[in-house]
Amino acid sequence: MENTAKATSVKTTSDVPAFDRGLDVLEYLVERGSAVGLTEIAAAVQMPVNAVFRLTQALLRRGYVTRDEETKRFTLTGKLLTLAQPRVADMNLSAAALGPMRELRDRTRETVQLGVRSEDEGVVVERFNGLHSLRIGVELGLRFPLYSSGPGKVLLAFQPDAERANDIARLKLDRFTERTITRRKELLGECRRIVERGLPGIAAVAIAICAVALAMFIDNAGWPLGHKRLVVSSDGRDREFVLYVPPSYDKLKAVPLVVMLHGMGGTAMNSHQETTWSSKAETETFIVAYPDATRPNANSPPSLRNNPQAWNDGSGRFHASEENIDDVAFIRSMLDRITADYNIDSKRIYVTGFSNGASMAFRVGAELTDRIAAISPNAGACWTKELKLAGSLSLCYITGTSDKLNPLIGGFPKLAFGGKDQGGQKKPPVQDTIDKWVKALGCISSATSDTTKEGVRTRRYGPGQHGTDVEYITVEGLGHHWAGGTSQAPEFLVGKNTEKIHATDVVWEFFVAHPKK
């Protein structure tokens, strides 16, 4: 417990105790190296269980830990490794290598791993699992000796002659198998042969290194690993969206697509941070798209106060309505691009959104019913006056009972502290919206089930046409937030968030159960 004691002693003098406590938890998880529960963490770092709970929830949302849903125990992910990676053209190495690694994996069907040097060892920092039914893989963070592994020898070999010679003279060459090289002269000769002719089984690495050199010029604009910004032409404009393709994607297997629409004044990055859809995509193997709405001044960066991005959701509000921006056409063009480039299951294309993005999700569902299997608007209004659907889809709606910006009884939105009316137009009562969709989808007009558990009320209507369902969820005390997500606005403006549910988990579970029929 030396590391714990050291962290505790630092904690008493820190000017940022919350940050310090978070590091205590991280260091203990690193030291432990295996799954561990809340109570054990709290005892080890000498903190109350409720404080450790909040810290682990933050680490979970940010992708630094995972939690086993059965045992409730936490394990570190490989994300921590990315913080110390070398950077190439303002990108970390993994971000630069992802495209070439995926291409190499698809070409060879073998597992592709990316390693970096850490003192006298190599460390695996990224991987793409092979496509064979039987494959061998390693955990992110695995450390391997430089002198006794193929990848390690490559890292040792491809450096200036003097540095290579100094390293080999310094390394302790322990024998692991009968083939381990333990003589320095022999290892030096092996490294020279690798530089001149390559190493059996390492040819693919050389391909990856060359491809990474090309990938160095990709601009990810601060997005995490695996995300890329793309452009499509729609309605005479260049429109942008960010796409996340998880490492587990196999182009031979059709996968679902989830489209996440940000709120008014938000951005694709905001919705990514708030909802953690990319983390869900990585664990469940689907592709997620984060489109950006337009803003009044396309030549200036987005700003909530001075240049807010907004969707033309049919409400007549915001610049998007005044300029008659065809956002439905943009979403259609984006879907065309993604389905052309990737193997998307056409029966599992889903759209979700928050606030103004929720209203846009309603509109997309109404106008692109032929393409969409299900929608999940969160904390937004449906402005379509008459629903005339060209097909069928399912609907999951989530909102908070304390959301003054999306009042359950309808009316003008207000900020959490009150003040003047917001939004420029009265919102319809939420139940009226639910009833409208229930009728349009041919569901039974009254809820077939109505349950409340720990402040979360769920009403289900259905089945409707082709087995479609409507699910209406209200969360007690929730303000204007993506439920359980990372808050993007202060509480005094939008109200409280919740830990009762995480909307991303609930919505994904609904989507999985509702493919297009």
C-alpha cells in the first residue's frame, strides 16, 4: 500500500483536492491491476464510499474505467495510455495510425497492434482485433521486452546506430525460451538484419509505418481516437459531420448506425462529450455520427452566445428556419455517404437528439421514415403539425419532470432560475406529442404498461404497425440535460442532472430491441 500512503499524504497539502482524490483512485487501480469494487477502493484511498462513487462515475463517463454490470467492479481501460503517447501533426500516435491499422487488419484479417517504447520495454497502446474466428490478442497496456519479441526488436532496430548499440550494451538479456537471444553481438546483428531485410512476420509493420507517415497530415481538430470529420454537399452548402468507427468494426459484417443531433447552440463535440455515444459504440460495435447544424455566420466559429448552431426543426425558430435550411436533406445525404462507405445494416439506422436536436430527430423520423428504424428525442418538442408517415418506426422519448426549458405541460421555455420566456414560441404539452405519435403509428391510445421505479416512470404504448412501439420516460427531478450524461450547462441555468438513469444506455437498449420490420 505504499502508493496509497503516498497519495494520501499529498492530498493534505493539495490546492485541488478533488483532482488529487481522482488521481488517488487512478493510481490505486493501476497498482491493483485487476477488477475492484467501490468499498475496496474507498478503504484503500481512505475516502467515503459516496465520494469514490462520484469519482468512478466521472472516470466511467470519460472512458478511463469500465464497470462489470454483474459484479459492479471497476477495471482500467487503455485510454490512460493515450495521454502519454507521442504526437504527430497535433495528433497522438494512435489517432494517426487508426486508419492504416484498420486497412492492414482488413487486408490480412490478422490482429494488428500498435506499440510504443517506454524506457527498456514496449507498450501496446492500440489494437484492431483480427477477423478470424480463432485469434490471439493482447490487452492494451501489455509491456514486452525490446530484445525478445518481434515488435520490440523492430523498435530497437530502427534507431540511429549509436543509440541502438548503447541500448543493447545496457539491456539485461534474460532467457525466456531456448530461442531468446542472450548474446549482445548476436542481438546487434539481428537488429541490422531487420533494418536491411525485415523480420519474418514484420513485413506488415513496415506497411503500417509507411501508412502512418501519410496519416500524419489528418486533422482531427481535437477529437479522440477513431473520430474523423467529413463533409457532404447538401442544398448548395458544404455540411460537416464527425464519424466514429470503433476498432471492432468488420467491413464484412453489417453494423447499426446511430445519429446523434446536438442541441441549439451546441456542436458535434458537445454531443459527443455529453452523451458518450462513442464509448457505447466501442463496446457494442456500431458506428455513430455526430452532425453539425448550421450557424448564422458560417465563416466564424460556433458560439452559444454570438454564433449559435441550430437545426431547422419545423418550429419557425432560429436562423435555420429564417434561411429555410434543409436539414432533412443534409441528414439524408449524410446517410447516403455513410452507407456507401461502410457496411451499415439498413434495418438498424437510428436517430436520437437533445433539445433542438430532439425536435430535429422528430422531424427526421417523420420525413425519413423509409430510412429510420427508431428515433429517441430527449427533452425536445415535436413541431410537425400533422404526421403522415410513409412507413413505420418506433419511438423512445425521455424528459425530466423539472425541465423548465421543455415543460411537461407545454408553454414558453424558461431558465431554471425563472426570468423571461425563452425560445420565441410556446411548446406543446409533452403528452400531446406522445398521443400524436401513438395515433400515427397505430398503437393503442392508452398505455399498455405504466411503471415507476426509483423516480423513473416508463409508459409503453403498442404494438403498432409492423410491431412498432412508443416508450415515454420521465425522470423525477431532472432538468434540461441528457439524463446521466456529462452536463454541458450550469445547474442554475438548466436545473439538476440525474444519476437515476443514463439516457445512452436506455436509448441503446430500446434501439437494439427495435430494428425496422
